Amino acid sequence: MARRKKIYEGKAKILYEGPEPGTIVQYFKDDATAFNAQKKDVIEGKGVLNNRLSEFFMTGLNNIGVPTHFIRRLNMREQLCRSCEIIPLEVIVRNFAAGSMSKRLGIEEGTALPRPIVEYCYKDDALGDPLVSEEHIAAFGWASQQDMDDIVHLALRVNDFLSGVMMAVGIKLVDFKIEIGRVYEGDFQRLVVADEISPDSCRLWDIETGRHLDKDVFRRDLGSLTDAYTEVARRLGVMPKNTGPSKPTLIN
């Protein structure tokens, strides 16, 4: 399909007007960024892998009754999604200490948490997406108390789904972040999982070796990001098992 007017361009994706009212086309770029875009590169094939992996996860969530904005994949880099109003929060679910939590609290990376911990960051690149509390969210009107209850419920259901899917293929879901959007149907509003779910937005470690299979490979110069994402896709059945990691060939 021909792309329409560009609505927004972010670090990893471009959004275009959709073919029908209430839809958008989400295009996955090959750009990789870290440390609030202080580190940048272009990783050939990354956008293709993330498109297919996000399709896999969003479809799985839709199938178990967790609402998402995903409608269908259009091609190797684009997917059709419902247009929604994004709540300006990154919703983070942590199962093991890692990254900023380890630095903030002095907890060794890989330490299992007593229960999944849900955190929130205010989406503002200029401020570095600062950590905020539910008090901030309520005070500044970013979400109502009912919204927050629904967001926590959605986030924990996503965690249950992703944890099980990953464990089945020998991968530990350390943490992940999602975005939540509001979809309006007449006077009725409902919340849906939006944006993407991919190794860009999750920490994924091999259960046996501890190998990183996520964007920390790029952040920490741990090897080939394409190889890591390809390994995740292969284990989940998104790629044929006999395909070499350097040239992604994805199942249609």
C-alpha cells in the first residue's frame, strides 16, 4: 500500500496516516539508540525483526483477551494499528533487578524480586524520561485512579503472558516496558497496549547462559544486535530454525 501523510517520527518508528479513519500505519526503522539517543547506529534488518516480533506478541495478547492497538501486519516493516491517545507514561514491569533499578537501589543485576514491580516514567526525551510515582500521575492529570488500576491490571497480564512464552523457549523475562493508549468508541473509553513489544523494549536473558538477547547488546557493546534478535525470533518460531542469524528470512 502507498504510505500517506507522516504523523510522527520517533527514534525507532515512523507513524503514518492509515487507510481508514481511526487507523495508523506503524513503520519500523533500523535505527538503534541508547542513553536517550546519545548512542546511535543503524542496524540492518532490526526493523524487520522488531515488526515481526511485535506482531507475534501483540497477536498473542489479542488472542487471550488483552486489548492492543495492533490490527494486522501489512508487510515486512509496516503494521496497521488503531489510532489511540497515548498516555504519556512508560509502564515498566520488573521481575529481576537490572539496569536503572540496580543502579538506583544497589541491587545486583539478576536478583529475583519478591514480586513483579510496576514502575512509571514520564515520557519526555528532553527530561530523560524521569521516574514518577502514582502521586505525580494523579496530581498532573496524566491518568485517573481508574486508569491506573486498569494500567496495572494490563501490565501484569502482559507480564504473565510474556514470562510464560519466554520461559517455554529458554529465555528469562527480566523486565519490559509498554505504552498504554486510550481508544474511544462513542462515549466509551478503553485502554489498550500500544506502541510495540520487542527486544527493544524488553530485557531478555538466556536461562542457561545468561546471554543478553535484547538492546543491552547494543548499549553495552556485547556483540551483534541482529544475531541476538534473530535468536529470539528463531526460538519463538517467527523464523525458520535453519536460517543463519546474519540474514534474517522471516516466515510470511
